[in-house]
Amino acid sequence: MLASTGTVRVVGCAPTPQAALPLLDTSHPDAVIVAGENDMSTMTFGPVLTAYPDLPVICADLNVDSVRVITSQRIGARASDLLAAVAGLPKRRQMSAGGTRPRPAG
């Protein structure tokens, strides 16, 4: 599907994140796209994010209209580095009174 758009070039396919590592070593993609994300937890991508911390992992499950982008960031071991990373996080939406997040518009 993506390869037919003309703007995306598929450089490989792997059944697991671990199997993708050798492909990433040789193809140097701009992102990893994972289809059917509901079958895998975010922790599954630990080896990819550890080996390639600047490589975004895009998890798409078009059956439930869900796309997530997972990224990794290396920081120093000092407390000031940790505090700076926390301060730089995107602002989260406020929880409703019932403890649930409001659904995004659209």
C-alpha cells in the first residue's frame, strides 16, 4: 500500500523487530513502519530503539484507526539531564473528572 504512493520506498520486511535489526544495519531507513500494532506491545521495539535511538517506529493498525509514533532519546546520567528531558516533554492533555482522557477531535 505505501510503496504505491510514490513518496515512500519500502526497503525491507521482517516478521519481528529482532529480525529487522540486520535490515536496518544495511538499509538505513528514515523510519520503521509496523502494521498490525495491536498484536505487539511497545516494549517489543526495545531492541530497535536501543540500537537506533534516533529512528522513529511508526505503529499503524488501520483496522482500529490507530497510528502511534514511538521514539527514543538518549540523555546523560546527571540529574540535570533527566530534569531537562522531563521539562522538554510535550504537554499532556488534562484528564477528565472520571480519570479518562477526552477523545481527540476528528
